[in-house]
Amino acid sequence: MDLGLAGKQVFISGSTAGIGLAVAKAFLKEGAAVLVNGRKQATVDQTVALLQEEFPGQQVGGAVADFTDPDSIARLIDDLPLIDILINNVGIYTAQSFYEATDADWTRQVEVNLMSGVRLSRALLPKMLERDWGRIQFISSECASLVPEDLIAYSTTKAALHALSRGLAQLCKGSGVTVNTFMPGSTMTEGAAVFLEQLAAARNTSPENAEKSFFTEDRPASLLERFADVAEIANTLVYFASPLSSATNGAVIKLEGGSTGGSL
């Protein structure tokens, strides 16, 4: 199936690993031009080289930005080409007690997880509306609904994305621009692999058994009962970025394998 994305210019924040990198690959498979992003020049350069090797002849570029630094974001925005599709993926978290989390911990997560998307969308959305076509996607998390007790700050920032996305979608009413939020669940990223190793050590078992116990004890509502593959998340995002999905706007699309429960 041709998704009609050939030649579209895509920017993905936080895309040198994990879901972001998988999204970059999925867009390149569809013939889009992709700009990946990370905090360090060396990491961005390595990612660009990896993608150029995997997708020879495809247009791949890199952009360095530290999303804890508004000035760095401003420089990034000044350097960006005309963007058709913006994927607000960058995110950080600190697992800690609510009582231990400092104002600085909260501020850092708000800056990266929420304000990065605010600043990028504020800069790019007007140009999309002028052209009457564009896509903005926010990558949320099942934590926006589940709110684990050691991830209250992170969960708060992810829940805020839902309101932000819906508000921006309302600004696009009647246009060819759509804004949607995607809510992945537990996904097998590099960080998740480390988490399972640590969980296995804590529970004195293998990583495979740790994964099973995680869903039994920590995500009992999950219907998937496994970590999703990053490609499963990426393929969904790419479809909803395509012209084929024009009727979907202002939505929260769950990719959490049923972990949040309920039918609505």
C-alpha cells in the first residue's frame, strides 16, 4: 500500500534510539525525507550514517538540540527546513518518590516532555496551516492514565500532552492539518531491556520470567502481555501521518495493549 508520504519532510525529536529511531526508519521506507534529532552531535552523526547505510539514496539529515535549553530549541527551529510532519517524541523521566522529586526534577521533565512540543508546534503549525496540509503527533504514554507512584512527574507531563494536542487540533478545524496523540504502553526499547535486566536481578529470575511477572504483577490489565516492538508503534504513527488518515484529528490513539483498561 502506498501511503503517499514520498517526499514529505519529517522531523522527529529524540530519534537516535528507541521508538524515535524506529519511526525514522518507517518513514524512510515510505520514501519520506527524515531529520533525526539528539542532544549530542556524535550520536546524531552516527544515527544519520546508520540510516544512510540502511536506506541508500534516501534523504536523511540530523539536527542537534538540547530540549532542556530554550535557546538550543530556538536555534534548532531557525535551522529547520519546511516541515510537513512533526513527531514530538523526545521524553525523559526520573523514577522517584513524589516527596523526593525536587522542583528542578519537575522543571526538567516539563521542559523536555511538554515544552519541547509546545515550542516546536508553535513554530511549525502556522506554516502547515498556510499550506493546508501537515501532521503533528505527540508521543504520550500509558503512564498518562496509569500514573505509577514513582513516575508522577513524568505521568503529569504526558497527560498534559493530551490537552495540548486536542487544543492544537481545534486550531486546525476545517483544514488539511491534523494533530493527534499516541499512547504507547510498555515497549521494547534499549531502556526497557535494561529495566528488565534490573527487574530480573531484583526478583532473582531471568529477563524472560521478569517480563512475564511484570505483566502479571505490574500491568495486570494488559491484553498483550508482552512488550511491544518499536516497529509496531512506528508503523501505526506512519499510517496516521499519511493522507489516508485525514479523518482522524484531535484523537488519543491507544497503543498500550489494553493496559489502561476499559473500552473507551
